Amino acid sequence: MCRLLHALYGLKQAGREWYLHFYDTMLELGFARCQPKHAVFYRYKDKDALIVAVDIDDLTMVGNMHQVISMFKEQLSCKFKIKDLGELCWLLGIKVK
């Protein structure tokens, strides 16, 4: 018998465990979760605003200043291995301009 210390990729509970880990990280970074949509997180500090939408392990973010987004990416890269795909062009089959 083996006892798993973390969820394995591909198991039913793996997605839930990933979300809980990500949620805890977002709380540490000062974000709040949108109550109607639990996949949306937001942070307002002074005049800076940042909104992050999560789709499985993909993030879409929007902020009022490019510096705020860059700082968030740096904070996130300290917690997770990330890949920046640049500016948003397509989202869920919809072209974004």
C-alpha cells in the first residue's frame, strides 16, 4: 500500500487539488476571489487594479497599468513555473482586439 502525498496529474481530484493550491497562492498575493465566479480573482491597491481569470491552468489577466501586470507575473513565477505567451489574441475561440 502506498500513501500519496499529493494528487497525481490525471486523477479526478487532481484538478481540485490544483485549484486549492492556486487559491491559497492568490490569497497570499493579496487577491480576493469573485463570489459569483470562483475562477476570477481581483486585487485593488490604491489606484492599481488587476483582474485574473483562470481556465484550468491558463491565466488571462487585465490591469490598468502594465507595471502591475509585470509585477504579478514576477510574483507568480516565484511560486510556479510559468510561460508568458504575450498579449491576448484568442480566448476560448474568440478573437480579442
